[in-house]
Amino acid sequence: MTMKACRQCGGRLAMLLVCALFTGSLLAQTSAAGHETDASAGKPHDDRFVIGNDDVLAINVWKEPDISRSIPVRSDGKISLPLVGEVQAAGLTPLQLEKDIAGRLKNYISEPEVTVMVETVNSQKFNILGQVVKPGSYGIANSPTVLDAIALAGGFRDFAKKKSVYVLRQGPSGESRLPFNYKEVSQGKNMAQNIKLQPGDTIIVP
């Protein structure tokens, strides 16, 4: 074989090797993308979240745009949908509500596919009372701490007892009282008392 033929043969082998590597890379990416699509096709639900009054729900019934809608939960804990009528939503998880709506739609739609997502959480709140600028109830979003709550309420009034703030929390064994010394926390001391609030907590600022 001549030197020129060897060079041509080597060039073809190099091109074939590059093509093989490129094809393998594409196949790997396609496989990964397919796996990602399959993984995202599921509808994970947080079974711990319970729908409450005033929460806003996004209800989607596949191929049924007249039924699909964004709807708030009324003060009686119910929602109203075409074909379905009145449905109790408060007290259920999104997955439980999906099954309930789908069961009611079977009289009208063959194998209905229902998705319920919570768009806005308005039911889970904490209270802050006493010597703050804006006492009242606030939505519990982004896991606020006691410091966050005081800031939301506009801060302390002039005669607030900042060392004697406390949180009332309902638990399985009854109500507990969790002390919060603002003076310490503001100085970076005993930071463990700056707890994350839970739905139903009440902060008292004497």
C-alpha cells in the first residue's frame, strides 16, 4: 500500500470514529431527555398539605376547558364546578380532591383525568397581637420566623416589652408558650428562640 493510500485510509478511520462518538453522544442525550420527560410526567403531591378556606385552586380536567378553571375555596369550605356541582374541598389534600372530582365526572366523561394544584395558600395563617404597629392575621408563606412576623406587623410600638414576647402554639398535648427575647436575638444571642412559625401560632407582644 502506498503512503498516500495509507493517509487516505487513516483519514477515513478518523472520520468514522468521530461520527461514532457523535452518534453515541446524541443517543445518550436522547435517552436522558426521555428519562427526564418520564420523570416530569408524574404529578407529585405533598400529602401533608390540607386545603383550607380561601385557598385558590387550579383545577384542570384534560380536554375539558369548560370545566377547568382557577377557583377559590369558599368560606364554607366548598367549591362549585360544572357537571360536578358543590364539592367539599377544605379538609382534603389535592390528591383526595382529584379523586373525588374524577369520581363525580365519570357519569359524564369516560376516564376523566383531573389535576388539582394549590395556586395560592390563604388558609394557613399566624396571628400577632399586642404592642405592634399592625396587629392581625398574616398568611404563612416562606416559613417566616418570629422576627419576620414582627417586621410584617410594622415593628414594635413605643412601650412594647421586647424581652417578654412569646408564641402560643397548639400541640397534641395542649397549648405551649414559647418565649422570645427580642433584645437577645437582635444581638445575635440565643438565636434558637427565633423559631419558624406554624399555622395557627399566635405571637403576643405585651
